[in-house]
Amino acid sequence: MPMDIERKVTTTDESPVGDHVSQTSTVTHVPTSGEAKEAKADRGNAWIWYVIGLINLLLVLRIVFLIFGAQSVGFAEILYGITGFLSGPFQGIFPAPVVGGAYFDTASLAGIIVYSIIGWVISRLVDLATRPANSKKI
């Protein structure tokens, strides 16, 4: 759905004899359908990367909590519950080094990498499906 974008442009010129001339005009730009499609693709990509960023943030917090040996109480319990589902598919792929009560969660690190790649692939598919063929952003 194209929308009108208006802006006022004011120019001031000074003539050699000291007179000031000022002009105000309104410029209207109606986006083309290609520009509207690009805006929708940008919006879709923003949502994709927002979700991927949130997943990665949670997994990084899980890694940090486990490195410092955080007990499963309060916020840590909620975090472990949410991120256990996200890191579950990657459990056991790589060994997790354990030192005392803390360990490095390699499953979460693998999850961060894989979810970022999946986000990039989905973002590219959105671009290919929604952007016009003559777009410079593909």
C-alpha cells in the first residue's frame, strides 16, 4: 500500500544587492510498489534477526551461568528451562569440559552458530521471495 511522504523544502538566496529571497515548496514522493516491497522485506528481516538475537542472547546467558556454576534457582532455573529446549538438539555432539561445579556448555555454543545460520538462510529466502528483481539489496 503506497503512502504519500511530504516534506517542506525552504531555500533562501541572497542577491548581490542585499535582498533576501525565500521560497517554500512541498515535495511529495509516492513510493513505487518496488519500494513498498523492499520496506516489507526489511521489516520481515528485522523480525527474523530480532528473534535470532533473542535466542542467541539467552544461549549466551546460559553459557555464562554454567561457566560460573550458577545454581538452578530463581532466574537461573527459568533460564535453564527455556534454554534447555533450545540447546537440547545439540547435547552430546561435543564434549563439555567440566571444572569443579562449572562447565563450558558446548551445546549452547553449537546452538548459537546453527541458529544464526538458520536466521541468515531464512532472511535470504525472505529477500528472494519479497524483493523486486531490480533491487540492489539482494
